[in-house]
Amino acid sequence: MKKWLLVLMAALLTLAGCSEKEDTKKDEHALKKVSVVLDWMPNTNHTGLYVAKKLGYFEEQGLDVDILQPGDAGADQLVASGKAQFGVSYQEGITQARVQGVPLVSIAAIIQHNTSGFASIASKGITSPKKFEGKTYGGWGAPLEQAVLQSLMQTENADINKLDIINAGDIDFFTMMKKDIDFAWIYYAWTGIEAELRGEKLNMLYLTDYSDQLDYYTPVLATNEKMIKDDPKTVEAFIAAVAKGYEYAISNPGEAADVLLEAVPDLDKDLVHKSQEWLADKYQDDAAQWGEQKLAVWENYAKWMTSNNVLEGEFNAEQAFTNDFLPKKETK
């Protein structure tokens, strides 16, 4: 009996040891749960994130990533507070946040150049900033808007006091154009492409056509300083997967569009496909690699903001962004 008990105990100890080894093995291979918060409803600015999730690029990096919509709090607030590890943000928002002591950091440029501008239905004849005079602009009530409008109008000696600026809230561009609003600020990759599909000809005045300083990064991927300090490996893994996702979207816009549509089936199929084709060569554009950011772009835009009285406080551009987590590319 004693011999039998000894054999049984030995067997149980062996099983316990195997179980511990299996649990340790499982822990080693467990995916790390993180979240990324979008800035707005899902669209082709975000395709690389959905591709990275669908094609297993996050999993390859040991991550289980939830892609979340912002809700009332907003991506910047959630990321700054640590309630989300990553978010989609904008250079202008991060610049303003940092002078207020909010520790947001841009870790990759989603699109290399600013593709936004002021759009109007062609029949309104607004073909230059000079023609803003006597018109009504529909915006969201931010001081930055008036500064940008004035900056463009000054290039043609136009008087901003002759422009009526109203807060249109969340009204979409096409609804605004049916009301007593003449033009609005849009991203061509989405609203401009939608206009094309509707057969609606637009006059589009890109910000970059009037000032190099307005060629800032919008949108970007952001995290907070604590995440960079405490868990740099996760930041590096996240960016490695996302970079691969956007590189896939650059090379395979049709397939990438289908990935986005599968994840968000309520989106318009034609709009997603045409927008994806339009954006494909704009994600990286003339940069050495996707996501790269330049110090001069951060410094120039901050100078513009300061000179136009929309930025108060000391801004350190070198602390606002980093390229350190971008995948290292082999030099030929």
C-alpha cells in the first residue's frame, strides 16, 4: 500500500510539474491586450489599423488590439489619461495639448501631407480666398478656423470681416451646401471623393497651396509619455504592425478597402474603394518610409500657430513626436 501511495504521489507531482510548465508556456505566448481609439467614424484614414488586425500583423507582434470609436471623451483625452494606449490624433491638437502640459506624443504620421482644404459647390464660384468675401463659412467654432481663414485671405488682401463665420456643428458638408452656407473645411479623401461619386463638382482650395506652414501632419498616431517610458516594447510592436498594415494598403488598395468594409459593413462600398485608391500613394508620399515625421514640419506649424495667436506657451517640437518606434529599414 505504501509503495502504491508513493507511486501515486510521484505521478501527481509529475502532472503538477507538467501543468505548471504548460501554464508558463501559455503565459509566454499570451497576447498583450491594448486599445487604439479612432478620432472619428471609421474611414480610409484608418485602413492600416484594420488591415493589421485582420491579417494578423498585431498577433505576429504579440498584441491583441481593440479598435475603438472615441465617444464623448475623444481619443486625445483617453490616451493622455492612460485609459487607452494609442489613439488617432492631429498635429494641431498635440501641439496645443503639450503647451498645456498634456503628455501626448505623436509616434507616426498616417498621411505624409495635409490633404484638407476649403470646399464649395462649383456653381458658387469660390475659386480663391479673395472670393470668401461676402460668403458664409460653416465650421465647428474653433479659434483655429478663423486663423486659417484669415491666413489664406491675407495672401490675396481679402478682408475677413467681410466673411460670415457660423458654427454648423456636426452637420455634414452636403447638408450644409443645401442651407445658407457657401463653403466648409473638408478632407478630400473622404468628402471630396463622395462629391465625385455624387456627380457634384467642387472647387477645392487646399491649405498647402497657400502656405507651407499649413502642411502639417493630419492625422497621426499618438500615445503618452508614460507608455513610452514604461512599455516601449509594446509601442514598438504596435507601430511595427500598423506600418505593415499601411504598407499593405499602399500596395493593395482594393484588398485593403475590402478589409475595412468587412470590419465596418455600414460604410459605402464605392466610396471606400475610390477613397482608398486616392489615398494609396499619399500615406507615405515622398517620405523615406510610412509614418516618418520631420522636425521642421512640427516647428513651422507651431510658429504659424503662435504668430496667428492660436498657441500660447512654450512648445518643444522635439518632445512632441518621435520616429524611434518606426521599423528600421535596411539601407541599400
